[in-house]
Amino acid sequence: MNCPICKRCAWATDLCPQCSHLKKTGTLSDSDVEVSRILHRINETHNISEAHLSRTIPFEGTMLLLTRSEPGILIGKGGKVVAAISAATGKKVRIIREGRDEKRMITDLILPARLLGINTRFHEGGQSLVLRVAKGDRHKLFVDALMIKSLIKDWLKKDIDIVFE
Ligand SMILES: [Zn+2]
């Protein structure tokens, strides 16, 4: 399993000097540590040794898990793995495949609402993204549009507008 903390720290209650250093420099967050430890425990009963976790983003009652492996590994058969992560963190969990494909990441983020497209809007001093979401799917967003905007801004460092059409 590939996690933000080392295997030693996954089973300890403290952090080794290397992991502590990552924490001090801001590369490693409390939720990265928490979820990494949870994943190691889940791996004891469900085989998720192929799983990869890049980082976690806690957001309100939701925990986003960014992975570079197939998201299905962290979802598990019938959603068993994701349910176990959710039970252990006490939050709703969403698994998002991290990659260069911004569109796919955003699609995963807003599921089951449908993303009709992403437009780039250029303006003085930069550019922003306009997410076009199906009007009838507004109620399917797991958090409201404002939260998605601030989440994506924090994550992709881009300004976002969401239009429902
Ligand atoms: Zn460590």
C-alpha cells in the first residue's frame, strides 16, 4: 500500500522523524495520518494492498481521498472498503482519482450530478473555470455549489464558477 506515511508510522501512535518532518513542512496533514492508519487496518481484513493514497481533504462532513490507483480498490466490492473508511472517520467518503485529467477529477467530485462541460474564462490577471452542470442535478451535489467552488479553488488553485443549464 502506498500512503502518505511510512509503514512504521501506520502502526504506531507517534510519528518517525521523516514523517514528523513532512508534517512540520505541511506536506502531511492530520487527516492524511488518520486515513493512512485506517487503510492499514482495513488492509488486514480486505485486501487493499494495491491501494494508493496521495492525500486527503476533509471538507465539512466529507472526506475526499485522492488516489493514483484505480478508485475501485478503495471502494471495494459492493462498497465495503469505502463503507469501512466512512465508519472509521465518521464522515462521508469520496474517492477521487488524481491525475492530469482535471475534467475527470471534477466529474468524480460532483457525481452523481452530471458535468456537461468545463469552459475556461480568460480575464485580466488570469483565468477561471466555468463548470456547466445539468440544471436538474443541482440537488444531487453532495455539498452546495458554494462549497464545491471553495473546495476546487483550494485544490486546483483556480477560480471556479458553476452554472446550471
Ligand atoms: Zn514514518
